Amino acid sequence: MSLPESLTPCTPPLTGMADSVLSEIAERLQVFALSGEETVIDLRSLPMSNADRNDLEVRLGRGEVEIKLYVSGQSDIWETTFAGVWWVRHIDGDGRIAAEEINITSVPDILRAHPDDARAAATRLAGINTKESDDV
């Protein structure tokens, strides 16, 4: 007699950590909504099974915004179905998840332009504008 697929020994069990993390997210989102205080929850630092992580991902869902970054590997960022709750997943060069976190914020820091980058861009853009003026 074989076990149902949902009970096979290969299926990692849910530990309840997804429920705990979801409660923490709800509390921290309430704080953010009232005070603007941002939070980052490092999912890889928690004793979550892959089943827990998948359960949390399904329960939070995916909202309207998804971003892929390609800097030292790939980063997938999406706002969940809950405004202000972002899932940020960094994948290393070998395709493994290197870091994974929940950001409770308007916009995750990884998407914000660094002031040095903005200054360099302003200089480059001014150079393009000057070149166009010279060509007229």
C-alpha cells in the first residue's frame, strides 16, 4: 500500500513557521502604516522548511509589481498582494537562493538609486545635453 502523495516521506512538513512569520508581517505592516517604520525580515535566518517558505509565498501572493535585477546574480523583487510588503530573493551565479527577505516599506532599498550613482548619471546626462547643443 502506498502513501498518498501529500504524505510521502519526501514531502517536507509544514512547521508552523509560515503562520508565525505571517503574524510578524501583519504586525510590522501595521506599524509601517501608522509610523512609516520600515522592517526587513530575513527568511533565511529562520528555521523554515521549504514547505513553510512556499506556503508563505502562496499566502502573500503576488501583486502588480515585479522586478528582475541582474547585478552579481539575479534578484527577483515583487510586491505581494499586500501593499508595502515586498518579497526580495537573491539568486547566486549557480542558481541557488543566496538570500531571501520580506521588506516592509514603500520601495525596497535595493531599488533606490544610490546618491553617488545619481551624481554620476547627472554628469553623464549633462554631457549628452552639451554634445547635442554643440551639434546644432
